[in-house]
Amino acid sequence: MAQAEASREEGSNNGDSRHERVHLSGDFDPDATDSEGEAVGLSYELNNSRNNTNMKSLTKKLLHIQRLLALGRKRRLGARVAARRVASRSLQMPSEAEEAFVGSVLSLEPLMAQAYRLLQPFCSMQLATRAAASTDSGSGTLTDLAVDAIHKAKVTTARAAWREHVEPLRKEVETAFRRHAELQQQFNECRTEYLREVAALRNEVRVRGDPEHCIGRGMTKDVTFFFEPMKALSPCEMEFALGVIKEKLKMIFETNPAVQETMDFGQVERLRELMNSSEVSNLREVLQRKEKVLSEFRSERLSLQHELALAHKRLRRGGCGPEAPNNREE
């Protein structure tokens, strides 16, 4: 214990001597001049000013970040409000397809039966209150409110289902149909070009005429048929059918007398039947289009005749004096 107290006293004495040395070296140095003291003071002031400038810059940065965050929040809130306004406007202005969908949903028998079941307690309550009360003041108010609320709930639910599920699916189906039509057109073009190229290649390698002349020229291999044009034919494609029939007839009718005995007339008959059926189907489609246009013209003529009769009646009612017979003569 005595040794510990002695060491503490020595440490305290050493600390006091250190402080004395610092004070002596900083303030009571006999060799220090006034200029050195001023330099030390300026260094302290510069350090303080630097600390102040650092604090100011940090504060400015913090304020700038807070402003940016506030602006971001305002923009997000503005975007949400704008989206809600657009959604409310779109809900207020339904399209024809949406109106048709809502009408079909509201006219469903299960939905109407469920609405009737929900309205039964209100009707029974109204009858009970009307029987208990002596006057009929305010009769039907509760039931009317219930009917209005249920109808609005049904309409809102149907419109929400249309906007969230039916309309996106409808757009996807329209896009799929459009894409299918584009791919079908592209396939038809590629198929026609492929048939044209196959026909040209077959014409180049086809061995016909004098067999001895062909053997002398080294043309011993005839055409090998892999592509069957009839498999790519549809009844409504007449332009493509012409090219298919042309190439098919080249495959059937050979100019070499040695192979004329193996002519397949069944394919010719099938081609003829197919051509007749396709022509009949095309003519039927044209006839249906013409009948549709004719019916539209007839309905338009009837509407114009009706409007003309109404105009004559108005002229007869409004005509007076010498102008009336002139109008009749005209």
C-alpha cells in the first residue's frame, strides 16, 4: 500500500511537472517573441474557422438532402393523386364494351336472386315498423336505401372486375388475334415463295425429251419429289392454288413416252373436285357479302323514305298561302 501511494504521488508530481513544462513552453518561454504569439493565435483562429466552415457545409448538405426528399415525397403524392383522378374519371365514363359487360352481369339470374334474398330482411323490417307505427311517414326509406346500396355495390363490383380482369384479357386476346393474322400472312408469303423456288429447282433438274440425249449429257437422275404442294393448300387460297395446281400437273403429266402409261388420273379428279369446291365456297362468300350490302342499302332506303315522309308532313303543317301549292307541285 505504501508503494502504491508513493507511485501515485510520483505520477501526480510528474503530471504537474508536465503541465508546468507546457505552460512554460507555450506562455512563459523567455525566448518567445510577440510575433510568435500572434502566429499561434492566428493558427487557433484558422482551426476554429475551418471547423465552422465544415459545419456550415455539412449543414447545407443535410438541408439539401432534406429538400430533395421532400420534393420526392411531393412528386410521389402528386403522381398518386393524378392516378386516382384518372381512375375516377375512367370509372365515371364507361365505354360501350364496359356497359355491355355490366348489363350482362346485372341481368344474371343468380345475382338477381341473391339481391332479392338480401333485400328480404329490409322488407320484413319495413312491414313490421309500418304495422307498429300509426302513420306511414317515411315509409320505404330504408328499403330504398338498401336497394340503392346493393345496386351500387353490384355495379361497382362489375366495373372493377371489368377493369382489373376482363379488359386486360380482352386486350391480350385482341393482340393475340392480330399477331396470329400477321403470322398467317407471313406464312402464306413464305409458302408461296418456297413453292416458286421448288418449282424453279425442279425445272432445272427435270429429265425430259430424248432419254439417249440426256444420257449422253450425263443427265441420268430425274426429279425426286419430297415436297407435296397439296398438303399446304387450303380451300380459300385461290392464288396459291393456281401455283399448286400448275406444279401438280407437271408432276402428273410427263413428256417421256416411257412413263405416260403410269399417269395418275385420280389426282386430276381430286384436283378438279377441290377446285370446284373452292370456287363454290368463294362464290358463296361473295354472295353473302353482296346480300349483306344489299340489306344495308334496303334499310337505309327505308329510313330515308321515312324521313322524307316526315319532312312532307312538316311542310304540309307549316305551309300556308300560295307557297303551299308550290311546295306540293315540287
